[in-house]
Amino acid sequence: MLRNLKKILGVANHLIQLVEAAEKLRNTQVVFQLIGSGMQKKMLQEEVKKKNLDNVIFRDPVPKSEVFKFILASDMGASVLKNVDTFKTIYSNKTFDYMSCKKPILLAIDGVSRTLVESANCGVYVEPENIEAIVNAIKRILNENELELMGLNGYNYALQHFDRKRLAENYIGYLNSISKK
């Protein structure tokens, strides 16, 4: 079961691309779960109802501490944004949430987030707003049975590169090295 965990169902997230993918995946076991509220929630719910989709679930907002329960109960997480150049310069916070929970990522955000996911080998990048690419990637990743390995890769990468204690030690080492010059 594929679940997308979002706290805000807003314009920037452009979650209609997942609804459109859900329509093409309606005869599979893939389920999209959208958590949160926002300007687009009503429109998304109406679209799901209009398309008569039973593989998209909407949940009310939950505190950040509760989101991890949903992530852990999922097979995969999705980080998606609108296809805008500005988003190429940001890291999706959901990506780090998924990595910390050992969950692979379906990423529809180009730029630095893509570089991170590809470097960590912890998910699959798809071109944002390319519905066929989203559908094909989901089918491929489920058939390849690599979800657990990708999730573990992301977790280990995050430990190695983003552990606060390690980052602090590296920073102190750097400060010591420049003070000796």
C-alpha cells in the first residue's frame, strides 16, 4: 500500500497529480493517503468523488508526533510539489521524515531533493506533474521488491550525513582546523 503523507493539502503540493495517478492505479493494491488540510483539500475530495476512487483516503490534520505512526504503517512515502523552478532549491521535509522511518520515497521534486534521494538510493524520482511517470514508477518499484532496501538506504544515509551529533563534531573539527591556521 502506497501512502502519501502530507500535513498541508495546498497549491504548492499540487496533489492532483497523485489523484490522477490513483485513477490509473485503481485496479491495484496502491492506496494514497492524504493527511492534513489546506486550500486544495475540498477540490481534491470532489475530484476523488467525481472519479469514484476508493484508493484515495483523506485524513484530518494530526500533530507532527502522530504523523510518524502513519508513515510507519505505510510501505512508501511521497514528496511532491508543483513543477516550479523555485522548488528545485529546497529540501522537502517529508523526505527526511521518510528517511528517519526507513521508508522509501516517491519523489516528484527536481533539484536538491532529487539529488539527495538519488545519492542515498532511497527512492525513485519522477518528473513532477508527469502522471504516466508517477504510475510507471510506482508499478516498477512495487514489482522490483526493493522497498525495504531503499528505506534502509535512506535511514543509513541520514545517519551518516545528517546526524546532529556528527554534524556538530564535524563543525567543531572544522573550527579547530581554521583556528590553527
